[in-house]
Amino acid sequence: MKRIKRRYLALKLECESLPTEREFMDAVWASVAKLYGEVGASQTSLALINLDIDRKVAIIRVSLAALNLIKASLATITSLTGREATFHVVAVSGTLKALYASLK
């Protein structure tokens, strides 16, 4: 059985009001499903690792095969719960340790 390769993305949140973890993930899932459908969304293996409200940084995990799908989907998000919001990919890494080191 082949191991699934994963990547971790650090996202900078620029929004008027800070979202909850649920609101954040709902927005990301909705954008992926809108662009690629249910089948495309299921292949992403998307998971929220950390949402730091103070620094406005989110860490998500995705499969390597779906990395470009997620980046494109994040670029289409313009609002979050009715308020303007954008997410920018700050860093991509294969391990959490390296990702956190690049954020410092």
C-alpha cells in the first residue's frame, strides 16, 4: 500500500472580523466544492491543524496531489460569513516543524 504524501500550508487571514474554526473550514470546503465538485473535494484530504486568531494565521493539511487545487480554491474566497475576507498562502512545507520554523 502506498503512503499518501501530504503538504502543510500556512495561510495569512485578512478579514474584518475573526472567524471561528468552523466558519473558516466551511468557507474553504465550499470554495473547493464549487470549483471541483464533491469528487474533487474528497480527494484533497483537507484538514485544519491550527487556527491562531491572535496572529491571523491558519495551518491546513492537504494531499500533495491536490495542492494546486487548494491554492486555486483559496484564491476564489472573497467573503467569510458575509464579510470581506481573503486568504494568502505564506508557506508550504512537507513537515509541520519546517513550516513553523519558516513562520518565525
